[in-house]
Amino acid sequence: MVENALLTPINIDGKKETLAEFYISFNKLRVAWAGDPKLKDLEFLPGAGRSKFTLQQDSVLGAFYGLILKKNLSVEKVDKDLSIITVKVESKNELFSKYFTEILVKTVSDFYIDTKTKKSAQNVKVLQKLTDSVRSELNLAITGVASTSDVNPNANPALQILKVPSQHHQVDVEANGAMLSEVVKNLELAKISLRKETPFIQVIDRPILPLESKEVKKTTAFIVGGIIGGLLMMILLVFRKQYKNIMASDNG
């Protein structure tokens, strides 16, 4: 899921690139790879076939997965009694954090839904194809009845042989009509079953730019720490002065 998200194309400043390329860019990995002939020209272009990746691409993508899982990504359940999950991504770039979170959630949701409904979805697809086929045959049979009547508009009632083609088409119309009715009923039941089996996944909250920055937190903590440190120093000086006064009084 992480690799699929990393290979998803996004638009950054009007340029289309994968999240993997964006990850390489803001982490300045090109500079670190400059001296390695196997890595300096390595790219993850939009639309590139995953099955055609080189060993180096596979290795780098695997390394990204490990780093992101260890340092950037955290997934937690808000409450054990609730089906609410929070996905948090912390990185040096807020755009990466936002895009990666949204794409990863969508990738996982789509995969989960497809897995849970795969059998029912295939059943609906087969029945839909059968319905279209039977409807097509019914339309041909109806057209055949009309065509036969047009060929012999004033047929001699005494010549029963002239009615045979029309009767054949009429039988086809009735048979295909009955079959279509049954297939359509089964198709609707299959669709209802698919809807029942489809998990309901809703995104409650999305990341909104600008994201919260830890640098701000560090600055705030530094200021607060300085104030507290100053107060403690003043208290220490007061106690020290009082202690000296007490010692001087005792000596006197």
C-alpha cells in the first residue's frame, strides 16, 4: 500500500511527478546519490510499469517503505470500541505529508473494498454481460418478426408455409423475453448483495494546509523554558540571600 501510494502521480508547481520523486527531492537524496553511478540517474516516473523496475529501483522503494514506516507514518485506533482510525504522517515537507496521507488512505480503502466485494462484483459483471447478450438476441428476434411481415405484407392465408419464418421469430421473442426477465431479476438481486457487502468507509477529517509545524512547538517550548528557568533562578537567588542573612545573624 505504501509503495502504491509512493508511485501515485501528483502535481507540484504545475509539474507532474510521483510522490517517490517528490520524497527524493525534498530530502535532497540526489545530492547524496551523486557519487553512486547506480543511483544518480534513478527515477520513478509517472506511469512507469512496476513490473519493469530495476533491482536498484526495487531496493530504493523498499528502503523508502522502511523509513516511512519507521519515522513518518503512524496509524492508530482512536478507541477500541469505535471503528475510527487516525493516520498521521510527519515529514520535512507539509505537501508530502498531506498528499501521502490522502493517497494512502484512498489506496487502502479501495483495496479493502475490492477485496471484500471481489466475488460479488464478479457475479454482477457476469450477469450484466449475460443480460446485455439476451437483450440483444431479443431485439434481433423482434426485428426478425417485423422483417418477415414486411417481406410478405399480403400473404395468402391458404399458404401456411409463409407463416413459418414469422412463427420461428415469435418463438425466439417469447423465449428470450422470458429469459431476459429471469436474468434481470438475478442481476438486481446480485447488485443488492454487492451493496450489502460493500464496506462503508468515510473520511471524517482531512489535512488542511498549512499543517502544524513542530518547529513552532520547539520555539514555544524554548521561550517557555527560558521564562521558567529565569523564575527558578530568581527564586534560587532569593533563597540564597535569605540563607546568607540567616548565617550572618547566627554568627553575630
